[in-house]
Amino acid sequence: MNDSIKRDDELESLRESGLRLAGIMSEIPSLAVPGVSTKTIGDRIEEMIRKEGGVPIFKGYGAESGRPFPAAACVSLNDEVVHGIPSSGRILREGDLLKIDMGMRFHGMVSDMARTFPVGAVSADAKKLLETTKESLDRGISKIRSGARLSDFAHAVQSHVEGRGYSVVRDLVGHGVGRELHEDPQIPNYFLKGMDNFSFRKGMSVALEPMVNAGHFAIRVAPDGWTYLTKDGSLSAHFEDTVIVTERGAEIVTRIQ
């Protein structure tokens, strides 16, 4: 587990990576409008990452499986939980929930983040789901500091989500991040036996990412082998930030202060 502790110079590069990635994400609302294809959004994200001098870490991910992810970002709609493949045939419509998940390697360090955006005017239920998911991430982050238990984070997320009548996805979790896109530890957004045995430590960098369904937590994989959807067809929302663990709390590197 010592490998999960980052050096000071690595943390500085991670901060810069996260700041640049957050800047790119701030451009998405102008693209989240009816009539735009998900491919247009994915292509624009890749263009912006490269313009920043970064490498789109998602593109080509999973090549060893023989089915690499083909885009710089996951662009998912409505009942798609995550890992949606951008397509010229997927056109945004009024009322959609758009989920953008992307990562960038910059100066050797990888930052990872996700946001959910309303496309035009969305239903009250969709808005509540979006807001609840963001709030659950914020509540979870508020528990992070050196010495905090993994269960503290999981309880904060799960209790808020389920208290609003929603469910936390079980099959997908947060993770360590920094030198690579996916590192130890795995960070579930729900309580599991044994969680109290793990504590966060100063210098860790982690990607925290509640995925919340309006219906049941069960999900399924689409025929493309990448896209996860809710099994019952209900809406889903996703928020993610890369944070650095400090003695005082969590330093969020993928938000513009």
C-alpha cells in the first residue's frame, strides 16, 4: 500500500493535471444542447486535452483485452450509467441526462473526473437525481482525511442516496489514481464488511465516484462490451473527483476554486 502514497513532486503534477481537466469539463455545458451528437462531444474533449498538452488516458484503454476503448471520454445518456461510447448516431435531446467521464495524463500524472449535465429542461425527477448524486459525492469527500476509515466515506454516500429513495451502483466503484488510471485501493460507494480495517493516509490520491440509479442498483453490459446500463431502464447519474488526502481533509484537484 506504500506505493499509493505519492511524492510531493507527483502531487504537484497531479494538481496541474486536475486543474486542466476541470477547465476542459467547464466547456461541456456549451455542448450539452439538443441536436449535438455524442461523438461531437467526445471529439471536442480529445481536442481540448491534446491542446492542454495532455494525453487522453481513456483512449485505447483495455487494449490487452482486444477491445480498446475508442474515445477520449465516456459519453453516456439517461439509463447508461457509464462508459458510453461516443457515436455520431446518438443525438442529444431536450430532457436528456448527459454524463461525461474523462481522464488525462499530464506531466506523468493521471487525473479523472465525471459530471452529469441536464440537456435543456429536464424533469423534476431527473434534476433531483442529479442533485442527489452530486451531494452524495460532496458528503463523501467531507469525510476524507488522513486516518479516516473507508467506511466513513461509504456510509456518507450510501445513506444520503438511499435516504432520497435512490440506489448506489454496486458493481462499479471508485479507485486510487495518479501514476495510472486505476490503482489500489478500490473505493465502494456502499458499506461492505471489513471496510473499517482500511484507513486513508496522507499523500494518497483517489478518484471518488458515486454512480446512482433512480431505480434498482442492478446494471448490465451492452453488446459493445463497454457501456453499462441500468438493468431496469431507470435513469442514472454520475459525479467523480480526484482528491488528495491531507491531514486536514481532502484536497479536490478536479475543481476550479
